[in-house]
Amino acid sequence: MIIILGAIIGAALGELIAYLFPGGILARVFAQGITPGLDPPATLDLKILSLTFGFTVRINIASLMGLLLGAYLYKQL
């Protein structure tokens, strides 16, 4: 939970930096990232039941730094 929370806080800080410094090098470094996942979601239609599977994860430098900080803090506990 601490590690996921660290990644979420890091991603939020990355978005804040991109908002405060639009178009600058800080925005490019901290806000841009990769988005692996299923887009569009996959659908399995069984005629009586339809299941939709999908997820995306947005990874950037700030979220990775938050993830690593969360892992470090978890190890210290």
C-alpha cells in the first residue's frame, strides 16, 4: 500500500510540475511517460454474459521516483 501510494503521489507531483512549468524541459521530463495496457478494452461475449477487460498504467519519471521512495520507506519500517 505504501509503494502504490508513493507512485500515486509521485505522479501527482509530476502533473503539478507540468502544470506550473508548461512547455518547459521540466514538463517534458516529469510529465511525459509511457502508457502500457489494453486500449481499447477487450470484450468477451458469451451471449448470456459479456465481460470487458481493460486497464492502462501511466508511468513517468515522477511516478517511478515516488514508487522507489515508497519502497525505501517500506523497507525502513
